[in-house]
Amino acid sequence: MIKNIKILKNSNQRLDKYLKYQYSSLTQGFIEKNIRKKNILINNSTTKASYLVKINDELKILNFHENLYKNKIIFKKNIKISKDILAEFKKSIIFENNNFIVLNKWSQIATQGGSKIRISIDQIIQNINSQYRLVHRLDKETSGILLIAKNLDYAKKISSLFKQKEITKFYIALCEGNPKHNFSQVKLDIKSKKLKIENTVTNYKVINKNNTISSILFNPQTGKTHQLRIVSKNLGCPIVGDNKYNIYSKYKKESLMLHAFAIKFTIDNKKFEFVSNLPDYFLNFLKKNNLKINKDLKNYLNSWQFF
């Protein structure tokens, strides 16, 4: 059976997300497979899962059957967030207005939920307000600045800024060893989980170093999974505490020494710049290894003139 659907609203939504909204029983794999097999067409042409559906588009499903394309009631598990975790979240807020929150995320809490994730930032914000949305990600082990939109309008605006590379991010990492150059730009192809080759660009500058440890300021121009961790390894100085890319480290018991310390962007003609403090374990490691770091991290943003 063939099903024809005319898109009546310009939602600027990906095709796979649109299909999941219309037919909640569909899995991502099913959608991608049927797009690949040309069972799902847009305007009688082959398409992609990432295609943004527009008003007046004609969606055609060639293998439509009610047993395949159906809605099902999904019962979400009600996860209770403890008072301690809510208190930790609230004290970690750097800035908040009517439209977004800037959080200094603590290490060892995941950004999003998963089968092995007990509590995530996403679950916390949904517990506070169902309208809140994540607009960017940090690894579970990475601490630092995380943006949270308070409404759909700002979720779209901030996501668009990320997509257009109009948000500038800075990280500080403590790395085992010293890179060959004190500052440079690294262009590196990284293989994704789907074995797709991703092009990455990363600027870096060594802040301080001794014979064994370097403190490095990173400014990623792209935002790929584990980008800075892989770049650090490629430079010959993997990040301290990185049990995935620094498996021969002598600091295996240390936390991952990677902190998203600053972010800059302009939205609605207003300029914003936020800096987050380093966590205590980070500062303690610096002290133990006789490495100094400027307490006013904002000064490092002013030294970023050569890029």
C-alpha cells in the first residue's frame, strides 16, 4: 500500500524525527533502511534521514502498512531525582535568564541518559521543567560549561549557532607529556562510531609545562565525539585520566583532566561570554605536579590573539 502525506507546516524537522513523531513504533534502523531501499521518498525523489521537511513537501511511503507504521503508547519510567543532586545542579548554575541556563557541569555525570546511565543532566532538567532542552553535549568524565535551553525557540536558536560554528568554545586539559609545538592548529580525520570519516580542526596553546605534564588550552573549531581526547593523543601527549586514549598512563586513578572552561556567542544581538572555575581535583593535581595556572581563567581568552 502507498501512503501519500503532504507536509502542511514548515517545522524545519529532520525526516527521521518527523516519521518517529508520526509513527512512534518506528526505530531509527527501520527508517534508515527504508530510506535506503527507496521505500520512503520526498517529492518522488530519494532522500536522507537528515533531510529537513518543508511545507508543501510530498512524503511518499511505498511499503505502508498499519502493522508497520503505527503509534504506540510509550510509558516513560519516572526517575526520582534526589534533593542532593538537585542541589548540586542548582549550585552549578553560572548564569540563568528566561531563555537559557549556563551550567558548570561536574565530572562523572552523563549529559544524556542511556541503558547504563542511572542519572543524567537531561533527566534532571526534565524533572525541573519538561520544556528545558539540552543544546550541546559533554562527555560524562568532562567537566565544565554546558548550555541548556529553557524553551523551544532558544533551543532552535542555540542549535543553529552551533551548526553555523558561531559559538566559540575553550577547554583546558592537563596532558601527559609535551607537544612538539607550543601552539598550532591540528587538522585531523577521525573515524566515528559508524566508521564515517569526520574532518576536525583544533587550535591549541600550551599554557605551562614541565618534564612530564603540559597544561594546554584548546579551541575546537569542530565538535566531534572525543575530538580533544583523540587530538591530544595524536600530539603525543594524551590527557591525564583518559582511560580510553591513554591506556598506558601512570595516572590511571586520576579523573579525566579536561574542563570546558569558557564559551562565547552572540544571540539576539547580545554578546555573551562565560567562564567556569576549575574543579578541586584539577587544582590539586596541578599543585601536586608543581604547575601553576592563572586563577583568573578569563585572562587566557585575551591571549588567544594569534588565531
